[in-house]
Amino acid sequence: MTTELTFDELAALMKSAAGLTVKPEDLAGRREATFADYGLDSLGLLGIVGELENRLGRSLPNDAERSKTPHDFLDLVNTVPTTGA
């Protein structure tokens, strides 16, 4: 995984954590679409947050699991400073 989470990686996480197949270009192109629009509920998003925390070896902000859209989620996750990577 790159330093910044991309729409490709988020789509892969949605598939692995919640079983949802979403095209990365759909995530990128539909700025106002919510996770619910893609069929992802709060439990699925919590699974994505947990998977990311395991991969990164650090906690994400508490607000990450309350993000409404993929764009908001990426903006939040990608602004968290890395520690000692």
C-alpha cells in the first residue's frame, strides 16, 4: 500500500472487509455519493478502519468510522501524520 490511501485501495478494502465490489473510478467520480449509496453500512466501514489500522500499525482518527463519503474518508485518513514508518 502506498503512503496515501487511494480509491483503488479503498475499493479493495470494501471488497475484502465488506464483500462489496465497487469500481475505483466510481468512488472517485461520484464525490457526493455516500458509503450507504454503495451498500456499505457503519459496521462495514468499521471493518475497513480496523483493517487499515492493522496494515498501518497505528490508529486512525475516531472520526474515520463516521465518514459519510469515500472522499471524506480519504481526505481524513490521508491527512493523518505517519509515525516512524
